[in-house]
Amino acid sequence: MTKYKRLAEDIKTEIQSGYYSEKERIPSLREIQNLKSCSLTTAKEAYRILEEEGYIFVVPKSGYFVHPNISSVISGPQNEFYHAVEADDRIQQIMRTVMDPKLISFGAAIPSDFYLPLGGLVGSFKKALKHKEIFSYGDLQGNLGLREWISKRTSIQGYRVNGEEIQITSGCTEAITFSLLSTTEPGDTVIVPSPIYVGLFQILETLKLKVVEIPYRKDEGISSDEYEKLVKRHKPKVFLFSANFNNPNGVLMSESSKQSLAKISHRYGIHLVEDDIYGDLYFSGTRPKALVSYFPYDQKGPKSFLCSSFSKTIAPGIRLGWVSSKNGIRNLSKRTRAYKISENNPTQVAVHEFLKLQTYERHLKFLRTEYKKLTEEYTKLLSFYSEGILEIQKPDGGFVLWIKSPLDGDRLLQESKKIGMAIAPGSLFGLSKHWDSHFRLNVSVGFSPKIKEKLIQFSKLFLRKRKS
């Protein structure tokens, strides 16, 4: 590639990343020559390409500007900035349909009972009832034995913490909420990948935070260069993300990408809040490290928080999660005192009794095997009966599929209801319109003959719509 073509591509990336907005003036030829260390001829040729392709236009005596209809020439999703999040009503309305008990819910990311260790859990609750202390308030940070078990496991996975650096919470969502409460004030800016877990938007709205969405790119996931440009432009307080098997697209960030994003975040003083709830559900190799494990430890510097829970592996109804942080737990725990006296003592003791049985790793191995097999079976069936119309993104772990279709996701939800099932439309997973033609499917519903027949009916919806 010639120098001027490479320069043109660099500026395109900056425009796509939002570093330059619609109608914004970009550097002059002389300025870009100095910024990019290139010749004036190279700069002129690069700008000529950008003009021809509709990225920029020139205003005589004023300079070059980003095209006012830039979205028409940019391929793929763009990042966007939101001064306020207003998602709660929209989300609640759709989620009522997704969670309708009259429908087979392929939309909610909830593991079915078959994949949960309910027998062992019932026995552990019976054991817990023999502990008299469960009927009293417990430690505000949570049961010490449970915290120490979590700390050992978290440390083995690369993020070394002790029991005093863990706060038990009522699920992962609360863990994320407290992490944001301890690092932000209303009006601060947070960067989030797009698409991302729907529940996060309700948190961001409640905390009155501004949001920058950075889309996943097909070939590289989250672009480090794009992330750094957004950081310089918007000066965010927090990067909120899921590096391991992001819900809904199942993406696993590469180790090199994790290192780069951690390095950039630390350099610019950005706090990290990582949702690692699916980290144990990898399909191959070894358990991937959390991105925060690459974040340099600095007691006085930006904070890192690793959030997770047992909702996807033991049972969603136990509502037991945690936050691990090497430099932020003290302030976070202080914030929790405004909301609670202690966590649910009986549940903590029961779960710790279950974990002491030392069957958890075997259970996780079972889940990984089953979910990988289900993912392959669903993908094969959906592709075959839709005659290849559906674009199914292959996940690296977890138990959901992210699918692009020719139908609008919200409309598809209404169509799926007619055959007795529900999917999660893509509009739930972003503030922008990037994902309206996508939907999420939960494979942990299983693959019984009834489920298989329902999926075949669903796949044929797309054939009917194509013919009509």
C-alpha cells in the first residue's frame, strides 16, 4: 500500500472511531503533514481520496471538514456519544415479552434447571441451617470463608487478591453498580463496548452517567487505537466491559488486546470495571485471564474491579456475586453501607458448603462440554433450515448465540411469539441502532425433540419472509 493510501486509511479510522465528528474541521494539509510526518504531496493525495469517497469536503478559505452525512459512507457500526441514557422503559417493555412464562424463552440468558447442580445445592442449604450464626447479621464484606475461597480461585486465574480485597454482593449486576458508584459521579463519562449486556444500560441511566459506545469490530474485537482516540477525545472516568465471552456476542478478547487496553487505561488514569460472569464457560484451552490482571497495580492510581457471580453456573436465584479489587474495595465497601447492613447470610453459608464439596470444577467441565455441543447443534440446525440466511457469530464460550438476520429484531420477536417462543432482539444490547437486525438466542434451553421442532419452525420464518 502506498503512503498516501495508508494515510487515507488512518484518517478514515479516526473518522469511524469518532475522533472527528460530522461537520467537524480536520487538520489542514500542513497540519496533517506535521502530525503524520509525511510529505505535502502525500497529504494532498490522501485528502483527494477522502473527498472522492465522501469522507470529507472542502470549504474554501476555511479548510477540510468531515462530511455531514458520514454515516452513509462508513461501513459497519460507528461509536457514538450519549449525554444521557434513557433505556429503562424500552428495555422493560421488551423484557416482559422475553420473560413471558407462556413462551419458551430462548431470549433470557438464564441456564435451565437441567444444567444446574440443584441436588447438591439443596443438600448444602440443609447443612447451612445447622449453623446458628446464619440467623444473625454477617460481616458487611461477606462471609470470610466464601471470600477466601473466591480469592484463591481468582488468584489462580491471574488476578491476585486476598479475602480482604473482596466484597460479596447480591449478584453481578450489583457488583458492577457498586464499582461504578465508587468511581464515578453523575455526569461522568463511561466507555462501553457495543453490543453489551442489556442490564448495564439501566445502571448507567440510574447513575446519570454519559456513555460512549465503542463497537466490536469483526476482525479485531475492540480496537486499541480506536479506544485510545476515544479516551483522548471524551476523557472517560471508567471503561466498563466484558473481556471474556461478552454477552451477547460471545467474543473473547485476545490476550494482546487485553494487555493493550489495560496499558492505555492505566496511562490515562481510567478505572476498569470488568464483568467476568461467563469467564469459566470457555469452550477450549484454559481459563482466559481477566483483562484487569494486566492492569498495573497502583494503590494511588486508577482502580480496577473484577465482577462476577454464581448466577450462570450454580443458580441465578441465589443472587450471590462479588467484586475483587486490589485497590478499590475499601471505598466500595463504604458505599455499600448506605444500601445494606450485610449480605444474605444463609445463602452465603450454603454456597460455601456446596463449594467445599469440591465438585464445582467437575460441574464446570460438564457445563463447558454441554454448552459447546449445544452451540454447535443450534448453529447447524439454524443454518440448515434457514438455508444459510442467518449469519451466526461463533462464540468462544458462554451459552448464547448472536445472530444477524434479514428481519428487524423487534419485529422478529413478535413473529416468534406466534409460534410459542421468544428471542432477545438486538435493540436491547446497544443505545444506537447498530444491532436492530440482530437477535440473541439462549442454547441452554436444551435440544429435546420439542425444542428442535420449535427451532425448525423458527428457522422457516425467514424463508417465508424472503418469498413474501
